Amino acid sequence: MTSPRKLAGLVFLATLAQVPLAAASPGSAHIGKTLPVLWVGLFAAMLLSIAILPLLSEKWWHPNRNKLLLSAVLGLPALVLFATLDLRVVLHTAQEYVSFIVLLTALFVISGGILIRTDRPATPVFNTSMLGLGAILASFMGTTGAAMLLIRPLLESNQERTRVVHTVLFFIFLVANIGGCLTPLGDPPLFMGYLKGVPFGWTLGLWKEWAATVALLLVVYFLLDSFLHAREPGEARQKDQTQVTPVRIQGGALNFPLLLGVLLSVAFLHNAPFPIRELILVALSYVSWRATPRAIREGNKFSFHPILEVAALFAGIFATMIPAIQILEARGAELGISSPMGFFWSAGTLSSFLDNAPTYVVFFSLAKAVGIPLGGAQVASTGVDAQNLVGISLGAVFMGAMTYIGNAPNFMVKSIAEERKLAMPSFFGYMLWTVGILLPIFALVSWIFLR
């Protein structure tokens, strides 16, 4: 017999299936013009809570039930309001939330079934190559998947060295953030754009900006790591050269094809009725979970806590975004942001301190309100100018690296490094690195490509 919970879930999915996902937000034309701006405060409170509460009370913040409580307190007023004004808006948002969480879960579960063990000599060439590989993989298996796949073998190879923190920081820059800008799989902001009608292959057109930024960072890292490697104690370098184990990959024969299945599902099932694509992704995740030996996941210290944390927080983010997006779509042009450079730095600044996925959605709606400038070209039928969307995409993805709270994998990588007894920089200590290294590179890249 079907349980009440399963039956409720089936009814929920069946209801969502009646809402066309790619359609414009249903109520924006009239609701956003009359809705008081104070309703944006729910969205601001949600994002500020995510930024501040872990610093004020880490113990209270850690359980996912408290994050879900925060989402309920701030999200329910918006849901109740729009359930009375236009229920289609709520169902449309719920459908996007389900698609978003299902994709992240698929990438998280399947990549967690691949265990890479190695201890190679941690030379500047090896470390730079690992960062470059991660920057490439991030676009095709997600920044979370690539980061979780590669951070442990990178740390194992560097365990004999005494200076490792800089390598972890550049790993966050390149693998957990910037590397993921080439496909909607790469970083959550781009998947949100995909859900709103941006073609799957559109982000591949960002390859020049991606290549320039990645290349500059790899050069800076190689020079810094070469300088520090030359100053390693002789005993540490000798251990690093002699204590070597070959690369061993476990779980790849099963899970790499499953990751390819995720890529193909997202790329070719965009127009499939909801929830066909989502059910396929759930099936791929289930196969990975059931067929991957438990020892592999134990070797990866796999747990569902990180993805449940994302699900709990984004429930509140998606709910509180509803009034903010409606208002922006109706009145966003009044803010005066209209150039690709302006969108890059505005979206990027917020992405640095708030989560970059909802920031992308807000500025996507703002760009839609601005419209297409004279001589511009819109992206598909989104109503968003192509160059403005380039600025938004790069700002949201790149500048998620500016702080620990800019993107979910940042804290995951930090936690794993601290498990290895590395003294990672504080919140503001990390920002000293990003302001000194990332900001000049971002300024140069934006000047070259977004003028």
C-alpha cells in the first residue's frame, strides 16, 4: 500500500507538472507593480541570516532542522501571500526548486561514489595540473562534484609539505567556483538560468572569459607555489619525493557513466514535460547509491548532511525570492543598472556575500526588466540582453569565490582541509587573499571582455 507521505509526494509532483517551467513568472505584470517594496525584506533577511548566523551561533546553526526552521519562518509569509494572489507563481517556483535540488543531489551522490587515492610528489607542476584539471571538470560534473572528487587526493599528495594553505585557497578559487562557468551543470546560478530558458549550450560561449581567468590564476599559483616549494625544509621535500603511491580510482567504472547520464539528461531533456528529467536524475542517483560499495563512500566520508543543508536553506531562498523577483521584473529598470560591466560588478558583489544562485536569479529578473538595448540581441526568448547576461553569469560564478559564504563548496573544502589539521584563514583572512589576487584579475578580465 502506498504510504500517505508517498501519495502526497505524487500528488505534489502531478500538480507541479501542470505548470510550464519555461513560462515567464505568471503574476509579475500586475502584482509586482503594486506590491510594497518591504516584501523584499524577507529575501534580504534570509540571505543575511545565512551570512551572519553561522558567525554568531555556530552550534545552533549546525543542525539542519534549525535551517529548515529559518526557511519556514521567513518563507511561509511569501507563500501564503502569493497563494492568495496567484497560486501559479507558487507552483512555478516549487517546480524550479524541485528541479534545482534534484540536479544538485544527483551530482552530489554520484560524485561521492568515486574515490581517488594517491600520493604523488607535490611539485608545482603537479599541483598546477590538478587545479587545471579541476577547473575543467567543474563545468561538467559541477563545482561541488569536482571539489569533492579532487580535494582529498590533492591534500594527500601535499601532506608531506609544510606550506599547503595557499593550494587549498586556489582550489576554492578555481575548482569550487570559476571553473564551473561553461555549462549549466557547472554552478547553481547557471542552472537557474537554464531553468528560465537560457539554452544549454549558451554558456559554452563564455570559454574565452573562462580560459583567460583560469590561465591567469594558474600562472599566479604556479609562481607562488614554486617560490614556496623552493623554501620547503629539505626533510619535507625528501619525504614528498620518496613517499609515493600510485593513483587508484574506485567506483569510476559505475559512476563516470552515470555522470555522463546526468549531463545528457540536462542537455537533451530541457523540453521534456516535468518531472521526466527529474525522475531520470533520481533513478541515476539511486543506481549509484545502491551499486557503489559502502567502503568507497566511507573512504570519501560521504554523508547527506551537506545536500540536506542546501535543500533546507534553498527552500527558504526560493520562497522569499518570489516577491523580490515580481517587484524587480515590474520595476527593476528604475535602478539604473544597464551595462554588462554594471551587471558584472553588481551581481558579483552580492554573490560575494550572499549565495550566488539567488543573486543570479534576482539580476536575471532585473536584466529582463531593463530589456534589450538598441543594437542588442536577446538570449533565446528570455527577454534578457546577451551581453548583460554574460556580465551576470560571470559575476555570479566568478565572485562566489570572494568569501567562504559565496558558494556552498567553499565551506565544504575548508572543512575537509581543517580535518587534515590545516590552519585555514578566518573569514576576513580569506578575503585578504581574494582582494589581493582575485579582484585585480576580475578587473582586468571585465575590462577586456565587458567594455
